[in-house]
Amino acid sequence: MIEFKLTGEYIPMIQLLKAAHLVATGGEAQIVVSEGEVTYNGQVDYRKRLKVKRGDVVEFRGNKIMVI
């Protein structure tokens, strides 16, 4: 599990995927989100600008990110 320490109130989903080094570019992040490869708190979510906050869990290709 990856623990991502949030410095602000939230981080957009595509930026979180880039910051956690699970994708190389923002464009790649947008594609994987739009294709339903990412789950947010256990549900597939297609929103690229989704505001991920503390306590949320994002999963992508077997990697789990816990936002703290």
C-alpha cells in the first residue's frame, strides 16, 4: 500500500496517480481513469478531476493508495 500525504485540502485524481508514480503523464492518467481502470473508495469512478481527500482509498492495477 502507498501512503500519500496530502498537503492541501484535496488532490485531483489524475494528479494523485502522477504523484504516486503509477502513470508517467497526465495524459496517461486521464486515459486510465476514463477507461474505468481506477477505483475510488471501492467503486469505479470516471471523473478525472475528482477531488481525492484524506481517508480516501484509490486503487489502480493492483496498487492501493491511502490518502493521509
